[in-house]
Amino acid sequence: MHPPTPIWVVRDGDNLYVRAHRGRSGAWFRTARATHTSHITAGGLDRDVIFTEVDDPALAAHPDGAYRTKYARCSTYVPPIVADTARAATLRLTPA
């Protein structure tokens, strides 16, 4: 089992999305892509989740506004998380 890794999760409509800050080459994304499953803890909830890659570039761009809104106070982190590199590493979270 791996130690917990902070991830950038946002809600867009009824969907939850996560992006790898370092893009598709990052270790966290490679593990998520290989296993397609994980366990998250957020807002007092603990859940097993399934990762689904978002292959459609238009759909992958959808959560950009949610990232800008949610993480506005972390202004130095917003540009990289909405950049093409991170956008290409967008995963949808669903309950396992």
C-alpha cells in the first residue's frame, strides 16, 4: 500500500475529476492508470474509487473552471493544473 498522496479533485456537474499536476508522466498518474482503482479520503468520507481516463479533449477541458474557482487562493498552482499537460492527465472518479 502506498502512502496517501494529495490530489487535485473538483466537481463539475455530477462528476468528480482529478488531474495529475505533473501530467501523464507523473508517478501518481502512472499508478492510477495502471490500477484504475484507489481509496480517497475527503471531507470526512472514505471511499474506494475507480479512475476512468477522459480521452476527449473537450470533455477534459470541462473541469478547468471548477479548478480555477476551487483553487483560486492557490494562484501559483492554478495555471499548471489547467494547462495542456495536466489536462491530458484528467481522470473521472466513480465509486467502486
